[in-house]
Amino acid sequence: MGQKDQVKSLEKCVRILTCMADNRENMTLNEVTQKTGLKKTTIYRLLQALTSLQLVEKKTKTRQYLLGPKLIYFGVTALSNLDLHTISLPIMTKLKNETGETVNLSILKGSEIIILARIQSDHLFNVNLSVGSRLPVNCTSQGKTILAYIDEEKANWIMANLMFDKRTENTISSVSDLKRELERIRQNGYAVNNEELEKGLSAVAAPIFNHSDQVVAAINVSYSRARHPEPEMYERLSKKVIRASKEISRAIGYSG
């Protein structure tokens, strides 16, 4: 087989695998033929080859094909190599340009969040935070977002070990109040920081999920209440922040 023929066969294999992935259900030979538009004899020959390589499985009773275990191995390996920071930066930049405000990406470490990436606004007022800064989960929109979606046992352990230091008069300072806040976050799909970390600073955050449906980070937009005192700002920003969080989640393999 010449090089051009090999490339064409490979392209057809990818076309078949993509068709099966898009369909999300087991498919018969006829269904793959109809969906791809390739010749039935060609598809049969390629499916046989893909099956021998464990890229496709065939159910004997139903004579249906499905994606094989080797693809799971490839997928997990590829996802483990994805760099959250690198993937998030262009999406964060876009969000900063859309809102004109500072955008942060944070991960959970113990009972604190660590800022993984930060793109500051062009405004004079900016909180003195930088990449690597650590903050308690209970007084940050990102911390509360991650806490709302992690394993319940882990969340309870974190809340039981929080100091609940009062940063401002709005800082959540008890487990019961924090649990009520987490329930609101799960209902709304985003968290807000109502001057809980620093007076005059507000933020809106949304969770980022990986291919295993686990929350791995959070993205937020923070802004000065002096510029935007209106409470409607939360809802306006939440749509943009949620859209960005979903875009990052999909890029690292989340399919929900």
C-alpha cells in the first residue's frame, strides 16, 4: 500500500471513530455506513482492523460496534498531559476583555485556594494579590465554588478545620452559614463574594470540572464596588463567567 493510500485509510478510520463517538450509542455496520457515507465493504474491513487493535469492540449478540478500551487509555493519557494553566489563559484573556475586570484562576490546597493564574484589569484599583497567593475558602468566591462541588466528606473536613477569621463584616464565620451558602451556589451554578474578603471588593466565580466530572479549579471575575455598586452586576457577570468555566472544562475533557 502506498503512502497516499495509507493516509486515506487512516483518515477513514478517524472518520469512523469520530462518527461512533458523536453517536454515543452502539452502532451496527449499516448505521456506520449511513452516518459516514463510506462504502459498506470499506467500513467492514476497517472495523475488523480497528477491532483487532482494541480501538473498537463488537457485541456478538447484537452485532453492534462500540469504542474500545484502548481508546480510553489514549484518552486518559492525553487528558493527564493537558496543562490547565496553558489552556485557561486565552479564555481568561477573553473574559477580561469582555468584562474589563480582573480574572483569576484558582485551585484548592487544604483549606485554602491558591491563585494559579491572574490577569489584572487596567483600572487603578486592584487588590494586592498575585499568582501563588493563598486565601481561605470561606471568604472567596472561588473557594466557595470549589467547596460546593467537591466530595461531601472532604468538604466537611475542610469546614471543620477552618479558622473563620473575620476579614470584613460580611465574612461567613460559621459552618452552618457556609453550608447554606454552598447550597445556594449549587442551585445557581456560581458563587459571589459580597465584600467578604476585603471591603469594596466583589467577585463572581464558577467551577471547572475535569474528564472525571470532578471539580479541579474555579475561575472568577473580581471588581470594585465603587465602580459597580449595583447588585445586578452579579447576574450579568455570572453568565460570562459560567460560559468561560464551561469552555475550560470542555477543553480538559469534561462532557457534562
